[in-house]
Amino acid sequence: MSATESRKVVVVGPAHPAKGGTAVHTTELARHLASDPGAEVKLVSWERQYPAALYPGELRVPGGLPEVPEFHPTIRPLAWNSPASWVRTGRRIADADVVVLTHVVPLQVPALLGVLAGMRTARSSAQTVVVAHNVLPHEARPGDALLVGRLFAAVDGVVVHSEEQAALAHAHGARRVVVADLPPHLPGGPRVDAPAGSRVPRDGGVRLLSLGVVRDYKGVDLLLEALREVHQRGVDARLTIAGELWGDAGRRVRELAAAPGLRGHVELREGYVPAGELPDLMAAHDAVVLPYRSATASQNAVLAFAHGLPVLATRVGSFPAQVRDGVDGILVEPGSVDALVAGVLSLAGGGLERLRDGVEAPDLDEPWDRYLGALEQAAQGGTAAAPPGGRLLAVAKRGAEHALWTRVGVQRRVGERLAARRLGAAPAARPVPSGVPRTGVLHDADEVADAVAQTKRLRLPAHPDAPKNWDALGAVAAVLTLADDGSRTARVLDAGSARYSPVLPWLRLYGLGAERGALAGINLEFGATVHRDGVEFRHGDVTDTGLADASLDAVTCMSVIEHGVPITPFLAETARILRSGGVLALSTDYDQDPPDTTGIEAYGAQVKIFGPADLRALVATAKQLGLELVGELTDDVLAHPARPVHWTRTGLDYTFVLLTFVRR
């Protein structure tokens, strides 16, 4: 969602007085989008969301009290049984720059398609993004897949909340899918202290809470069966089930709760739990249990942490990313009564206090930065180069940055845990990237696709701008093969870095950066120094780094020099700080027949696309300064049959070149 002076953003989805997590998420999404002073945000919602016969519970919050403050402006023109309202709404919002459609169930897809049809008839040019809370419902029906496929094919991008959902979205025709953790949208007030005498004594007992609508996929019946076995072992575990009990799943839970062995140990608190009652309810329990058979994403783990409670959850949906097993909760296999028994026994057997100490209050702002970044990526829908600046783009960049480094940290922790389970054996070696020449040109879209596919095979977080994976793979391969002896101790500087760029995170995943300061990025745009998983990002000039002579093994510089960088001073500084045998991996915008860019500016400088003569002059200067090119710049090397890079802002088509040098 490229920022402009005045941007119109429309969010379409459920909102108060509708109840439930999706309505809260949609409301909070509109609020966070509106935090950009340059954005004019409107929330378009439902007057009649579902036929009552298809929704067993109450459709609206009892008493009309919102779970979170209402967003203004909110309009409610949509009705599930009025196709005319769908098309009218689409025409009404056709002047928007961005439209975000909330997908909850396939039943609403015809309405969303009607909105899109209305936009088309009004010749709308808006970017369109679907936020898919569930690609398909937990209890799918015939025709669901067809409807969802038509919706996904009609929009620019789709945001989902887990890798499993991403695979489903791709399988159902989505052009571009971006995975983003569900950001916190927590109902209720702040944490309160437990009322006196409300907690179960610490003599082997534990008081558990199951919160939310009871449906079959949530596995509450399995939890009750597990509790019955726990009691047979003489352990006092009590459970409160707070929420609406739906259909057969609700009847099964009532039967189990009243059965011998559980009677008196299970409290059924049937009905919707008002947000205002959540703090006291949480304070009266020791842990939240999420025994789901299957899941996409849920806020209940984050809600528990916000109130200081550890979590017992199954390894489904978003829970493995939210719960740190053995630190602030316990993760067990889904669909297993025995696994739930073991989890409850661990809580009751002394693990509770340790897990409670590990609970940290969740950051309620940073995840929204990441989420807005995901919306930005999904809305772009293609492989355009960097869009114009602005506050919303800055937020999107922060979101991309945090998502990237979170993934790096998770991958490294998982590798360390696997190594520990192998009794200290080193993690399996990740193959070095291949296929990108040390010196060469990106030829066509097939090479872009190959680069993206290679990042997936190597389990490297891909850059959202697909062509940038090509030169990043080449640069990382050059560092690992030419500048590092396999000990993973190379010292690397990313000149003109961005904190969301892939080179330094990928090198971190290859094991570099164990020594503090070994991996660093500098940029004149950086303010205070920031550390991400051991990598240092600081303010710095690529022509005057302040580093000691011959102090580095490698320098990377990805798509920087075309933005007005003085070439000779940069090359001279790089030659000074590289040791003998050190490596410079340099990429830039290139075309064998460069277009005229007179009058086209970006980032405060005239746009520059290098041609063959420019590159040969650069290589000659580098050689004079002691930097020898790896390979040759022959006419064949510099030729390219296509221009696979498109910069939307300027309308320019071109490609990339990668040059690798070794310090004599």
C-alpha cells in the first residue's frame, strides 16, 4: 500500500455490535491503519451478517457493550440476503486506494464478490487484499472450495495467519500469499490480582480455564477425558469451561462434565463472556488450556500471557509460534488424550510456578507493525521495486523487518533444540546457495522463480520483492565460498543496508555472527544503533565507515550505488577495510540499453540504471584500487533476453547485475 499525500483505505468486515475475535480484529485493523495521519480509513460492515439458522449462538454482543472501542467512521450497508447491497457498497467505495476484505466463511464470499463487482463497474483502480481468517471452514461443505477460489483469484493478494493456511490459499488460486502472525486484539481490561482465596492451593492441584465457543475442533471433550484420568491418579485438577456450547460438541461436553469422576471438578459457565469480566476470570485460574484438534490462529494464548497465565496448548495453528514450550507453556500433540494427561500432570506436578515465571507481557504494538507490513506486501501483488516513501511505508518496512528477524530467531532456536536432542550434535548443514554467477546478469522471470524456489529449499526467508532473492543468493554464496573458510567466523559489512534485507539474516542462519559485531549493516538513514539477533545496524556512510584497515572479510552492497553513491570513494573505502583475499559482492540496477531517466527522481537523487559502459568503468576503477573482478564482463555476460524487474513508481523495466570482487 504505497503511501501518498492522502490515501483512502476501506476495510470490509464484521464490526461491533457483532461479537467474536474476527469483529474485534477488523475494528483494531481499521484503527491501526488510521494511525497514519495521511490515511483516510473507513470501516464497512454488516447490518445482517448471517442467517440466524446457520449461527447457533447470539450474533451480537449482549447489551451492545463493545469488546473494544468502536471505530469511527463505521457504516453498515451489507446484508447477507441483499445482493443489491453488495454491488451498491462496491460502487460506494470504488474511489478507495486500498480495499481490505475480511474472509471469515464461504457463506459470505458471494457478498464479497458482489462488492468487487460493484467496484469494477465503477472502474475502481484500488489495490485489493483479502485477510483470510480461515481459508476453508473447519467443517467444510460442498462448494466452499469453488467460492474461495473465485474470491482469491479476484484480488491482488491474500494475508493468512499460518504456513498451513498459506498452502491452502495457494492451492485455491491466490496470486500472492503473505503469512503474518495474528496481531493482538485483546478484549477486556488490564490484568488484575487474584482475589483472596480464589486460587487452588499449591498442593498438587491446578485450576484450568477453557475460554470461548465450544465446537468439536476445539477438543474440549478430549480435555475432559484427560481430566478424568488425571483424577484417577489422585491429582486435583479443576476446569472452568467459559463460553457458548454449540450443537453436538456442547452436548458431549455437558455429558462428560456431569459424569462420575468429573462431577464437582468442572464448572460450566455457559454463554458469552463479556469482555469486562475477563480480568477477574483470568485471575481466578492458574493456566489456560487450548486442546484444539485443529486450528488456524487464536488470540487466547496471547490473552493468557497478558494476564500472567501460562498456556497448555496443542501443536496446531498459531500456537507453536506463540507458546514457548517449557518456558511460558506446554505444547502437546493434537487429538491425544494421553498427551493432554501428561500436560496437566506437568502443570500440577510443580511445573506451574516455573512456567508462570517465564510468562512475559506481550508487546501489543510491534505485531501490528508486522501485520501492516504483510498487508503492504500482499497489496503489491507483483515484483515491483520499492514504492514511494511515507509513514505507512515506514510502518510496513518495520513490519517486514520484525517478521523477518522473528523467523530467523525461531529457526535458530529450533536448530539449537534439535542439536540438543542429538546430544550436542551440530545442526544439519544448510547447503550453500548455487546457480547465481559470481559476476553476471539476471536474465528473465524464470531465473527469478528459480531463486525464490531455492530460498524455500534452503529454508531462507524470501525477500517479498522476488527479483531481490537472485542477487542476495549470489552475494551470500560469494561470502560463504570466497570469504569464509567454513569456520563461520567471517566479519561482514552490508553497506547501505536495510534491516529487512535478506543478506545478513541469511548469513546469520548459516551460522555467521556468533561473535558480537561480526555482522553489521550501515546506512545514513539509520538513527540509534539497533541489534537484531546479534546483528548490529548503525548509522554510517559507505564512503567513510570509520572501520579499521583490513578489518573485514567481506562487504556486500545490494542495490545501493544507483541511488547517488559516489562510486570511486565507495570503492576506495571498501578496498581499505577489506583484508587481503576479502570479498566485495555488489549488485545494482542494469540494462544493456539503459532508458533515459532524465527528470526521474527517487530518494532525493536522479534514478540511475547502469549500462555496459558504466560497469566497465566501475570495474576499471575497482582494479586500480586493488579490487579484482571475479569473472569477465564480456558482451555475452552483459546480454539479457528480458527485463524481469519493474519499478512501479517510475514505470521503468530493467534487470539486475551482480559483480563480485576479491581484494588483492
